[in-house]
Amino acid sequence: MLTTRRTIRRYTSRDIEPELLNRLFSEAARTQTMGNLQLYSVIVTRSSEGKAALAPSHFNQPMVTQAPVVVTVCADFRRTTTWANCRKGNPGYDNLLSFMNAASDALLFTQTFCNLAEDAGLGLCYLGTTIYSPQAIIDALHLPKLVFPVATLTVGWPAETPPLTDRLPIESFVHEETYHDPSPEDINRFYAAKEALPENKEFVRINKTETLAQIFTDIRYTRKDNELLSRTFYDALCHQGFIK
């Protein structure tokens, strides 16, 4: 199934039964978790009003309002902290390390849920925009301190079968024993197939760049944008209590 997975951005009008979604969440909860604490929470948005409130945070991509369900997975140390406070514990989870632990838990859960949902016939799109606009999502979902959005999925029954996207060869990312810093010759070999794809050549042409890499560095993910979004991400971490 993983070798044929596709990102789905168009969905039928068929709803997702709560029983199915809850079964998938329950099964996904068997994934790995730090200290068996399950440091995540899941916000399920079905209402038109809720999806409309989230849409600006995701650059108003149409699948956010068109999908029957939007799932926001959050790093959550609030529940564990409240549990500890109610049981005479002395929690110390208002720090960056705790955020990283909770974010790791949340992303592991997210990937497991994705695998299960696709195996059940559902289609989904992982929205990287979640970490671009965390504060807007925090406000829309009323997230309290020590809860932070790390992943958003649009989920529904597929209304399209897009082509598979390319992947780098495993020798580009698997390292034996120690890290092997790629040489220019290695880079040429690793990226040759990707750069030779007709759709990527067309991508270069319509963006009026010399290379495919320039699209990602000079147009899509620029230094200026990365630094600005890093600031907003940092500010949101402070607001949610993970950085003092």
C-alpha cells in the first residue's frame, strides 16, 4: 500500500462515519510513544464553520473546506501535567525538550493514522502549513497552554487518482555506520532521475529558473520566509508555555 500511496486533495461528498474514524484513532494509538504517556491530542473538525475558521491558517487551500473531515494533531503535555498535578506529582514540562517529546509522539501517531486510513480506503492530504500559522490554529481551536498543533490532515473518500510522485533512491538517505556527506558527484547521481522528469523540467520552465533546486530556495522556501516563520513559530511556543 505504501508503495502506491498518493496525496488526495479532492473528495467525494460521502461522509466518514464516526465509528470508522474512532476505530482508526484507537488503532493508531498503539503506535510508539515516549514513556507510554501518549503526548498528543486530536481535534476533529467536521462543521463548515470550523473548517472555514481553519482555512486561512492553511492558505485557504480548497481541500480544507471541501474535505468531510479535518484532523489536527497536537503535541499535548497539558493532559499529562494536569494528571500529575491531580496525583501529587511535580510536573516540569513547560520547556523545549518536552515540546520535542510531545511533537515526536504526535507525529508518530499521525503517520500511523495515515497508514491505517489509507488502508481503509480513505484519501488524505498532509498540510505542511500547520507549522507556518500555529497561533491562528491555536486561536481557532481554543488550544490551552502546553498544547501545540504539529500536523493537519484533510481526510475523505477519494475523488481523484493523481499520479505517484517521485522519491529519491535509498542510497541518498541511508547511511551505514556513520553519516556520509554527499559529494557533488553523489548529488548528481541522487538527483538525476528527479531532475530528468518531464514534469520537473516543465516546473523549471514555468518558474523561469535555471535548476529545480532554485525553485525551492529562491521561490518556494526562501530564507526570508523561513526566518519570518521561525519567529512566529517561536512566539507561538512561548505563548503556549513551552519556552519561557
